Amino acid sequence: MIVYRTKKDISGHLHTLRNEGKTIALVPTMGALHQGHASLVEKASAENDIVVVSIFVNPTQFNDPSDLNLYPRTLDSDLELLRHLEADLVFVPSANEMYPGGDAQIFDLGNLDKVMEGKHRSGHFNGVAQIVSKLFLLVQPLRAYFGQKDFQQLVIIERLVEILELDINIVPCPIIREKDGLAMSSRNVRLSKEDRKLAPFIYHTLKLARGKTASLSPSQLKEWVALQFRKQAEMELEYFEIVEDKGLIPLEEWDDGVNKVACIAVHLGGVRLIDNLKFD
Ligand code: PAF
């Protein structure tokens, strides 16, 4: 495994690998790696000759400076895990390396960044699009792997590839959960012991909500979910939406003709947790 810190060095190596006819996969991450990331690397490794993992806490996707400061940084153990997973190249750039000329690029993502995360984290997805487009252009992978926990991000990345007319296959990977159902996330390590015990309530509520689609309309279900969280003093529901899975339009009525995904964001002890569940 080789760790690169500059675009120039990694692109030289990638150029050689491409000339040798190797298939290259990219797994973009912000570090603080867990089993969810490991599953992306494993899948990428099974389907490609070379796996590139990027580790970069991208400042432009944080609308809240304290969230950026508190984001866990665990480079040594990340590299140890990646060595164990036999990743080939790891790219760990500095902010200056990725944004030498600032970060002015604006992407028109239409409705996709106006709902849910986009509504509550202004500029977040533009920042994601900035860094992912830079990584795509640098690595030029055949395939790039993204977890479905960040469902809205995944849909936006698919749109980004269309906007930039890139020939990259986006591979969605299933959410990996702890035994008690909590979706794995780098942010989970910031939960206190007590809050960690409460956190599976989010997935539990998503599953209960899915069981109520025959008797409640989408808006009644939203009210029901809001009520469940009002009963939990420690948790604050930021949003719960049921959207169709392509344009992310929130559903007013049940529509059998579209695939539905319920997405949720919750604050628990100063940590913001997201999750989603397919409602088909
Ligand atoms: O999902 C993440 O970890 C980040 O949003 C990504 C895709 C690595 C971009 O910084």
C-alpha cells in the first residue's frame, strides 16, 4: 500500500497503472473508517485491479465550523485498517493541495440539494460536488463506491457524473449496521455511552413507520414519526421525509409507480445522525 499526499505523485502512478490496462476503483472517504468503509473497499477490491482510497476531511462541505472541528480524525488506525484490507493507493491530501485556488465552483443540482440534508445544511452538497469532482478528475476511476447511508449524496453523485459527462460507474453499497440496528457512521464515536444506547431508536422507528404505510398517508406518517421523537426527550428530529428515489421529490400520496425511500436526520447529544430505509 502506498500513501500519497500530492496530486502530482498519485497521478503519475495512476497514469502508469492505466497504461498497463489495470481497472481502477475509487473509494472517497473523510477517514475515521469503520466497517461500513471496509465493506466499500472489499467490494471495490473484488471488482477491480487497483483500489484507491482517499482520506480528506473536506472543509467546503461543512456549513458548521464546530462540526468540522469535531469531526473525528484517526489517520493512523485508518491506514492500519486499509493495509489490512489490502488497499493499493491511499491519497491523503492537505486542504491547500485540494483547493490551491479557493473553492468557488458552483454546481446546479436542481431540486436534489434543496430538500432534506440540502435544506438543513446550506452549501453542503455543493462542497461534496466540489471535492468529488476533483477526485474523479484526478483518479479517473472506472468505478467509484459510495454507501447508501448517505442516500441523498449518492443520488447527487450520480447527477454529478451526468453533469460532468464522466464515464464513471457509481456503485451503491448497502448500509452496514451495528447488531442493534444503528447505521455505522464516523460520527457514532462521538455519542456518549447513554446516547449510544438510545441511538438504535432511529432505525427502530423507520422500521415501525414502514409497517404503517397501509394505514397512514405520507403526511400522517410524518406526523406519527414526529410524535415518536417528541416522546424522546434526548432526541430532536430534524426531518423525516419519504421521497421517490430519483428526483428526491417528497411524496404527498403513496404512488406504486415509484421507488420510495424514507430519510431521517436526528440530533442526539450534540451529534447529528442520519439514516434511511427503502419503503417498497
Ligand atoms: O461521504 C463522505 O464521506 C464524503 O461526503 C465524501 C464523499 C468522501 C466527500 O468528502
